[in-house]
Amino acid sequence: MTERILIVGASLAGLRTAEALRRAGATASITVLGDEPHLPYNRPPLSKAILTGADTADTLQFPLRESVADVDWLLGSAAVDLDLDRARVTSADGTEHPFDQLVIATGVRARRVHTVAGRPRQCVIRTRDDVDQLRPQLQPGTRLVIIGNGLIGCETAASSRGLGVEVTVVGRSPLALERLFGRELAEIFAARHRDAGVATITAQVTDIVDLDEAPVQVHLDDGTVLTADVVVEAIGSEPNTDWLHGTGIDLRDGVAVDAGMRALRTDGSVVDDVFAVGDVASAPHPLAHGARRRIEHWNMPAEHAKRAAAVMVAPLAERDARARATVAPVPSMWTDQYQFHLLSYGLPALGDDMRLIESNDAGDRVYGAYRGDDLVGVVGLGMRSAVLARRAEVLHTMTRYGATA
Amino acid sequence: MLEITVDMTKCQHYGQCVFEAPNTFRLNDDDKLEYTATAVDGDEELIAAAADVCPMQAITFVRV
């Protein structure tokens, strides 16, 4: 009998899991443990509308529906240890939290290689506190160096230019976003950044010198030294799994789970009553032919949550059957930079050929990412209906791959 | 009855809501979001799902 469900991570994934459990008929008590002091909030606007000041951070909190009114939120205390034998999680303040079922939803943190946490001028963008640290420093004329030309780096560049900030982006790949969107769309974005006055440098950072009373110096491997008032490091993420070390769970890339979102040990066996959802979960996906991968797209946690809840409420004997069905959400992502609003489905990076599907005189265009003749992703600048229509085709590819996985 | 509001200053017409509640939300010929501002109580789950998947979190609704 499941009496106590503990969800670690007061995030979108944690919230959606609590909701899905109630919808699936779970009657157990639900406790959510979160390291941040905030109730679950929406992260994507942090590098967009929050940075530009179009919105304030207090608008980010997700609505708490009636179904989760009885959930107990324990905020501002990170999980530091999991004891599987005793079925307890210990939080940073030393409190032990016993559970009958555990959901790991601890997500990811911004990766730091060159910057150091706690230094005011060395920022990342992942949490509200991160943006609270950065936002006041972005004034007209501020010299901002962004390390990393991925999605967060590019969005931060666009948002900061809108504030009159002098922006330099240092990236390892010569063309930002090419892997995600393909060459032609990436070139359109690159031209827009150039027109907006963003300086881009293809190089690697070797060192950051941050002495009080002097501007920050960012040293590059080509010998260049950039002078900055503030630095943002945006070089990807790392799963928050430190607290799970020593449990026998497969932590090679986040938390390995099966299609029922059940945690797996390094020998591939299922850990009964321990589940993982959201950015931290490495689940089998049909587009990868059933291989496990973490997909940090915003729509995935809700889909993970539904699947986890369906398995969690089933009797132990029936869970294998429920976990066998392929979980096949179509990954979706978007980005807003300047007046560009791009929407994507599937995993375009898995394609080997990016083909133009449709375009119009307004400069809108839709590309399909193909692997052979299979559409594995679609990316569209404008032309929403055309993009939405192609989603079904990506789903079709997934269904066929799933059937053969 | 449900009263639905989409904050059109936030909406970027991504159309995710259309998949969840096609009777309430649709993209018009110009790919702009259009919606019916009221729905029956029985549709609450669909409307809530549409609000949940909105990337801009621009959809709100109240029971009236």
C-alpha cells in the first residue's frame, strides 16, 4: 500500500507529476522537496521576457490547480542523500523524509567550467536567483561577454542587445545553432545577431581573471583578451544526481529509466518504487531507436509525469506490462530572439539532411530534418500551420521506429 | 461555465493549445491564434491541458 509519495524537485516536472498522480487516482500523501525557495515556476522566459524586463519574475509561478491543493511543499532544502534500503531521502537541513514511492525530478544545473558560483560578475542562467544576479548589471553600455553560442547564449545576446548592452558571444562552433536548426536557418539567425550589433568570436575560453576594482578579463585560446563588466556562461547543463551516488542507480547520463520511468540499476534491473522524470531522466525514445537519452525540451516533463503516474498507481505485478508500452512524446521546443519566433518538433539534430519544405515571400520558412527518407524533426520560422502539420509526420516516424525498436 | 482569457501580449501563436483543445483554440489563415472565450464546465480538463502546454503560459481560465 502506497501511503507516502516523495517527489524530489519542486520544478515543472515535480508539479506535473503531482497533478498526474492525482488524476490517475493516487490517494497517497504527496510531499515535494525543492532546493529553491520558490514554488514551481516557468524557466524559459528567464533568458527572454524576464531578462528584457517585459515581464517580472513573480509572473513565472505555475498555477496550482485544486488537484494538488493537498500537496506538501518543502522548499529551500536540497536533497543530499538517498538511502534505498531504508527508503529515506535526507535533505540539507538533516531532515529525513521516508517514502513508499520516490520520484526523482531534480533536473539539471547550468554547467560551469570557467566561471565560479558566488562571484557577482560571473553569471549563469538557470534559476530565478541567477537572473536576479544578472539583470541589474545589464545597463546601457555594459560590456557583456557570453560564453557559449547555444540557445541560452543566443537568447541572452538578443535580450541584452534590447537593453543597449554591448554583447560579445564566444562560441566553439563557428555557426551558432547549426546543429539544432540546420545551416540555412542558423545563418539567418547569425545575420540577425550581426545586424543587431552582437560581436561573435569563434574561440575557446582559457581563463577568467576577476579581480575587485577592475573589469573582468576573459582570456581566449587565440590570445585575445576580452574586457567585460559581466560574464554569462551558457555552455549547457549537468544533471543533478550528486545526491544519488552510491545507490547503485545508473547515473551515466542523468538517471537511467525504462519506458515506465522506473529507475534502473547499473546492471539494468528495475528499482521498484523509484522513478525519474523531466530533464534528469534518460528515457528510451523511439527517435533514437529506443536508445535512452535525456531530452531537455519543455514539453517532456509533462509527458514523463503522465507515464510515471500510470505506472506508479498500478499494482507491482502489473507495472511491467504498463512500462512496456513505448512512451513517445514528440519533443517540442521554441525560441524567441528579436522578432524571430522559431518552433520545432522532433529531434532535428538526429537528421543527416536538412531540406527546405516550404517558404514564403515574408521570409518565413520550414525545414525538415531527414534521416534517409524519414522525417525526424521539423523547424519553422513562422508558418505555424505548416510546422504543426508536419508534427504528425514526425510522430509517424516515431511510431515506425518504435515498432521496430 | 468557463471563461477563457489569452494574454495576446504574451501569445506567440505557437499553437500547442490547438492540439489539446481544438474546439476552443485554432490558428487562422494568417497563423494567428483565435479562440472561443467560453467553454462548458465539462471541457475544464481540456482547457487546463491547453493552458499547461502553452510555452508562454498565456492562457488563464475561471469558472463563472
